[in-house]
Amino acid sequence: MKKNRVQNRVKTNLYAQALIDSAKASGGKDEIIQVGKDLETIKYAVLADSSLFRVLTDENLTKSVSEERVLEFVKTSFAGACESMYEILKVMALNGDAYLIAHVVDAYHGLIRKQFNIVIASVTTVVPLDDRLRKLISDKVSGELNCEVSLFEHIDKKIVGGVIISAAGRVLDCSVLTKLKEMHRQLTRFQVAN
């Protein structure tokens, strides 16, 4: 059930910390990083698929279907998730808190930066990065944020070209799509002025 912002923030941080504690117990720093990357995958999937998002956020639906069907849905939707992450997602779904998933991902990233000085930088490109570019981006983000960086690479043909880097609440959008939109906005404004 959707609550007020303070209650949601508390829940979000509890879920995120539970994910960190579980990952730390399972495999230490490497598992913490992997869970962060898996959470990014889930966040992209949920936000990109409106039907998945609708099912996860529809309180009436999660209350009306049996617990078994909710669990089956979570297991199917998040098949690639590690067992500990699956357990937290299952609890979120059963408690009607699945609508908080994007916030839990953000809280997770904030907590691992605070607790372990690790940032997972989301890098969106049209084609996969090569090792040289991967190192260049990682070194640049690490230098800017003064922390250890692990890259989460996401392919999105809609950006046409270029790169979008998102890390620690900062976004650097050097995509061709954004440049084209900006050019269109300026041309439209120019035509209106004439």
C-alpha cells in the first residue's frame, strides 16, 4: 500500500540495506557490485515494460491474486536475480511495495557508496563498449567521484549514437538523440523569432 514519503523512504532504505547485507554475506564486495548491476537490469526492465510496471504497482491486483501467483510472477519476471535478491523482491511484492523498486535501486547505490565507496555507473550506448573505452569511462568517473567504479553497460538503439553516463545522481548525456532534440528546439525557437 502506498504510504507517505517518510514511510516510503524508511521502507526503501530497509529493503536496500537488506540487499546489501545479504550480498555481503553471500560473496562480499564482488556480490555487492553484482547485485547493484542486477538491480539496474531490473530497474530498466520495470521502467521499460509498462505492463510489468502496472502489475507491480497495482495494489488491487496484488491483493486480489493469491500469494502463490504473486510469487510465480516475481520468479518469472526476475528469473536472472540471485536468490537473496529474489527473496527481497518477493517480500516487496507480497507487502505491496513493488512500486518502490526504482527507489530501492537508487537507495542501494547511495548506501554502497556511503558504506564501501563503490559507485556503479550506468553507461548507455548503441553498441557494446570496447576495453579501451570501458577503462577510459571508468577512470574518468572514478577520478570525478573519488571512489571505486564498476560499469553497468546498457545498449539502447534509440539514442542513435554517443553515450549517456549516470553515476551517483549525476548524468552526462552525450547522445546523438539529445543533441538532435536540442538542435530541433533551437531551430524551432529561431523560426518563431523570425
